[in-house]
Amino acid sequence: MRKKIIAANWKMNMTVAETESFLESFRLEIEDVTGVEIVIAPPFTALAKLSELLGGSQKIRLGAQNFYFEKSGAYTGEISATMLRELFVKYVIVGHSERRAIFGETDAIINQKVLAAHASELKPILCVGETLAEREAGKEKQVLETQLRGGLAGVTPGQLLDTVIAYEPVWAIGTGKTATSAQAQDAHAHTRAVIAGLSDQATADKVRIQYGGSVKPANARELLHQPDIDGALVGGASLEARSFAEIIKAGGEE
Ligand code: PGA
């Protein structure tokens, strides 16, 4: 049984004050939820405050949206794994399509981040997904395979169990256009098969694969009940406590 993992990717949103008021209402909203792992990845500036407010909560885990793979040094503007660990960050999003497209991250860079995350006992959430042009050209499976093989190179089966994959079709991110549950399930099953090829079936069966791209309370239940969909990575709809809580309830047992 794979425990569902539902993560908020706040991107470049939410001040410290907004984070505090979000958490106050969010905690009430999810009081009765069980059986789902919840992660919030705020911007770096709100991590310390959120860490303090969560106080080591088992129910809500802290995530970061990015980090740099070097240990320390002359990397102006970057944040290390050690800095994240100091704040009790547990998960780190790696290879988000916005990092790939806007900040030029390649599969090779992303792979270094995945390996560095494991070396520091951070669990990477590795994002993969095709663009609209790639899907229209019938290349989505090929793209997924390249990104997975590239991003996961050198990752051991043991480390794979501590890796979350997020399938996020680029054309569905922030567009209001969700993949149908059948399209998503198909991509997730393919992702699991690629992971089995990189390790073994028993390992692949335990790896959690999130769907991301315009997940909302209205479509969450159907997506989250597909056999190979083990959670969600939520952008826009995670900025409001009630809507994020509704998505979590759609995936959890109440
Ligand atoms: P969205 O973003 O939910 O706003 O589409 C998802 C993501 O980019 O992780």
C-alpha cells in the first residue's frame, strides 16, 4: 500500500504573514484527516517561520522548492541541503518544469540535485512531464523516459524508495487544463514501468508517483483514485487553505 502524498508548491507566493494565517486555518480544516502525508513547500523566506510553527509535526511535513547541489561556497543566491536540513525540511522539489524552462535546468543538473538530496537525507520530489508540442507529436512517453533515466541516474533502489516522482504535463500547469484521469493513469503506469526497468518491479511498486497540473477540489477525487496515482503536487489551488484541504480530503480517509 502506497500512502498518498499531497504537496503544496507555493512557487513565488506567500509572505511570512500570509503563511502564518494560512496555517492557522489549514490546521482546523485538516483536523480529522488521516492516511495521507501532507507536505507544504513555501518560498525560502517562509521556511524558517513555517518550520517553527509546525514544530516537528508528523502530519504536515516541510518541503523546499529547490536547492543547489554543492555543499557550500561561492554560489550567490543559492541554498544548500544543510541549510534546509537545519530547518527540518524533509522533501525538496527538484526539476520542476519552471526550473527547467525558465532557469535552464537540464537532466544532468537535476540528477546532481537528486543525488545530493539523498546524500543529505532530503527526499527529492522529482518532476517530469512533456510539453504540449511533445504530446501532440506523440512523444510523451519518450520524454518521460529520458527525464526519468536522466534524473535518476546512479540512484540506488533503496534511494528510489525515498524518492517521489511528480508527473506534471507542462500543458496542464497553471492553465486550468487537467490531463484526463485516463491520460494521467497511462503516464503514471509508464513512469512506474520505467522505474521498474531502472530497479526492479518490487521497488517500482513502492515508489509514489504524484500527479500535478491544475489539480483542484473538483477533479482531485477522480485523479487520486487511479491505480497508479499516489498523490498530487498542487500549485494554484494550494494557496487557499480550504481548497488545499479539500484536495487532501479527496485523497485521504476521514
Ligand atoms: P498548478 O501547478 O496546480 O497551479 O497547475 C502545479 C505545479 O506546477 O506544481
